[in-house]
Amino acid sequence: MSDETDAEPKEISLYEAVGGDPFFGELVHRFYLGVESDPVLGPMYPADDMDGAKERLMLFLIQFWGGPTTYSDNRGHPRLRMRHAPFPVDRAARDAWLHHMRAAVDSMLGRVDGGQPVIDALMGYFERSAEFMRNVDEPTADSEGPAGL
């Protein structure tokens, strides 16, 4: 017979920690408020399918953070880099995307029971992913040659 006090606490997913679908729905809504008017990102989204883009991002984030697998059930493997390949993702696009995502995440801080550690986990993932999506080779300061030439 097992003593309940000996049971290890059940680890919960970030999805559960933030309250599930409503959190991610609101996060995506707030993110796209910035994206829709962004001069770099806005043109990358088809105006007639903005709702589709919002739905796909929300379902992806829900699944990634431990929620239902609706995204993969409907679209298959995420293949994020492949799906974004048609869009020129350079430093400016990466930075704009991160700017709007950070604003959305920061605006949700008061709604997160886990507080700053949850925010840090979200932003750590978003920062790595945004860099991974870059698909435009750009010269670095080191590769531009001597100054003035």
C-alpha cells in the first residue's frame, strides 16, 4: 500500500501551468496586434489568411508546451524551417518578430502563476526559434572587410 505523502509531486507542463488554451490564445492575439501593422512582418502574411496564421501559431504553441496535439493531427510534423523557407527571414525580420513576441509575453506576466521563470522559458524558446528561422545570409561586421573600403 502506498503512502500518499511519499508520492512525488506530479510535474505539470508549461501548458498546464499557464492555464492552457486561453493563455496561448491571448498571447497569439497580442502578438499579432503588433505583427499586422509591422512594416517588415506585415507584408509576409497574406491579408486574407491572417486568422489562419493566428490559429496555426496558437495550436503549435499549445502542442509544443504540452497541450493537445491538434496542430500535428491536422498539419503533420511542424517542419518550421521548411514552412518558413518561402519568406525572407533576415536579422530585421527576426528582430521584429522577437520584438512583438516579447511585448506579447511581457503583457501576459500578470496572468502567469509561474511568474518570471515561465516568462523566461517562453522567451528562451522564442529567441532560439527566431534565430533558427533566419534563412537569409547577411554579412557580419567581420566579413565586410576593412573599414572604408
